[in-house]
Amino acid sequence: MGIIRSGFSFILGTVCGVYIAQNYDVPNIKKLANTAIEMAKEEEKKYRKRKKGNDDD
């Protein structure tokens, strides 16, 4: 009985996901995540401590 119940949940979730993707403007999660990572890297560079041996500035 557990396989039928879990299989039904998976199929129902897949059908709902396909319906939502086709009928609504869903953002591209991968592109959004990459943008967030790039912004975090820029912030990290901005606030990074300078090395002690680097007196060029």
C-alpha cells in the first residue's frame, strides 16, 4: 500500500508542476541562484581583509 500512496503523490506533484510551469511565469531558479552567488562573492571581496605582506596600496 505504501508504494501506491508514494507513487500517487509523486505523479500528482509532477502533474501539478507541469501545469504551473506551462500556465504561469515561473522564474528560472538556476539563473536566480547564480546571480545570488555572484553578488555574495562580490560582497566577500569588498570586505575581505588585506594580507599583511601586500603593501602595494
